Amino acid sequence: MLNIPSLQGSVSPEEWQLRCDLAACYRLVALYGWSDLVFTHISAKLPESVSGPGEHHFLINPYGLMFDEITASSLIKVDMACNKLHDSPFPVNPAGFVIHSAVHEARPEAGCVLHTHTRAGVAVSAQKGGVQPISQQSTFVLGSLAYHEYEGVAFRDEEKPRLQADLGEANFLMLRNHGLLTVGKTIADAFLSMYTFENTCRIQIDAQAGGELTQVNPQIVSGVAQAMRVQTGGLGGAFAWPALLRKVQRDLPGYDS
């Protein structure tokens, strides 16, 4: 419907693959009900083999498109200041990239940053105690979780150092009164982490509607990293990603155009 010309053949095979994976990730977020109309973002970092030595280029969504409309060719390449690096009829949202640029700057190994405003995620982010160790899912999150206090809509660069300090080396970040954020070496890793983070929050909200809660032994939480490696055969998000791509192809085909 949007008649977006294909970029396949106009970009390197490596960039095209990254575009297809990121477009699939946007559509998966829509399929799982984590999107917030046209708001929030998922950013993917291009490797230096594509962007050039010492360059930091990223792919991000065209602002104003629903997540289930995004295609590989509609994604926009930007620099660290969110300046467009190629022609596109769509705008980008520099304010929305503030959080992402802060994370990418502090964590150069981060291939993908995924941020959501889901109902359950925001609900738990508003709870003083944050994530509670009451489910198997929560143990995976608590093994690498950080918190950042709410400072209003995140469009000021002055907030970036504080966010970076709070994030540290964690892969899960709860933005207080705001939402959830995951950091992954790959798009698949960031998505799998968000799947776990979101379910952690949903389970907690549901469980709090019942009786007294049973907490997981802290020793189990401390050994969770090894448990996750065993569960995914050491592959992380790559273990589930092929099946997720098949799901997108069945339910929302056309992402790879």
C-alpha cells in the first residue's frame, strides 16, 4: 500500500540481512501486542564492515508507520545524532533516538536496543519493589537487571550520562514509570530478552491479584546465566529466531521487501 521501492541490490547483502531481521522484529513486536501505536523504537547497529571503520550507523523505524507496516526497505539509516544517511520520504524521530543513542554509545557491543511501553511493563515499572523473584522468567531478568528513574519524556541529551551509568553492563533496563528496554548483541537476542521481560511483568501483575506469593530462592537467581545457556544450547536468541521468522512469514508476510 505504501509503494516503497526495494533497496535489495542497492545495499550490501550484510545490510540487507540486518534490514530483514529488524523489520521482522518490528512485526513480531506488533504480533505479540507490545507496540504503542507508532511510538517506541527498535534500533540495530550496522557493523563497521558496512558503515566504515570508526563509523556508527544504525537502522531505525520510519516515524509514523505502524510496526506491522515496516519493511526492510522502509527502515532508515541514521548516524549517532539521528541524521538521515540516505533519502527517505519518511521522517525520523530524534527525540525517540535519545535513549537508543545513549545505550549504543555506552555499549558498543550492542547490536540491538528494543524499547516498549506495554501495559504490564509500565505497571511493574511503577511498583516500588520492581521485578519480584516469583517466576522462572523473573530469574532470567533479575540476573542482569538495572533501573533508571523517570525524568520526563526522554528527549534531553543531559539525561544520557545518568541513563548510561544506571544501565552499566545490564541487558535488562526498567525505565521507571515508563517501560522496558533490552540490550542484545543481536536482534534475536534483544527480542528473546524482551519476550522474557514482558512475560515476567505479566506474570507478576497476574500473581499479585491472588494470594500470598512464594519467592524463588536467591541461590537459583545467582546461577541463572548457566541455566539460560543450557536452555538455548548456547545459541541465545538465535535458537528461537528461525521459528519466529516463520511465524512472521505466516502471520504478517512482506517484511522482507
